[in-house]
Amino acid sequence: MYIAQEESFGPVMVISKFKNGDVDGVLRRANTTEYGLASGVFTKDISKALYISEKLEAGTVFINTYNKTDVAAPFGGFKQSGFGKDLGKLYSAPLISYLTVHIDEKPA
């Protein structure tokens, strides 16, 4: 799916089906893109969401929310979505990869 392989800017959300329990298959599909700025996970199972957030190759992972950011948190992507981070106390450490995870504790 072309839209899932490109880095689209704008109000775009790709929702794709997967077989029940095939989390690793979903991760493989998500990580095959050459971009990795941000991603979102919507689930009632927070432990599964945290597992997924550790495995996704994206600079920011939103759990049960999207685009709610904290200006004190490092921001930046992986792969072709950028190197290093802006903002936050850790932005000056360019050789270290940081993952920012935002969790909404009250899923919709």
C-alpha cells in the first residue's frame, strides 16, 4: 500500500487489518518502510502496546492517542525521517537513539 510506505504530512491515518495475535507480522510490515517519524498504537492491552512501542522503528510512539506532545520530550525520527532529536534535555546527545512514548491512560 503506497500511502503506508511514504512519509505523508497532513491529517492521514492508515488503518490496516491483521490476523488476531499476529503482532510480530504487524511490526514487520510497519518497520519495512524507510521512514520512522511517529507511529500510533490503539489497544486496551497496555503491556502489548509497550511491547510494540519498543519494537517499532519510529522516533515517537503514541499509545491510545495521537499527536499529543510534550515540548520537553525529545522529538525526531529514525531512518529517513531524521537523525538526532530536537527539544528536551537529551537533544545534544546525537549518537544515542531515544524513543519517546506518549500514553493516554483513558483509551477511547
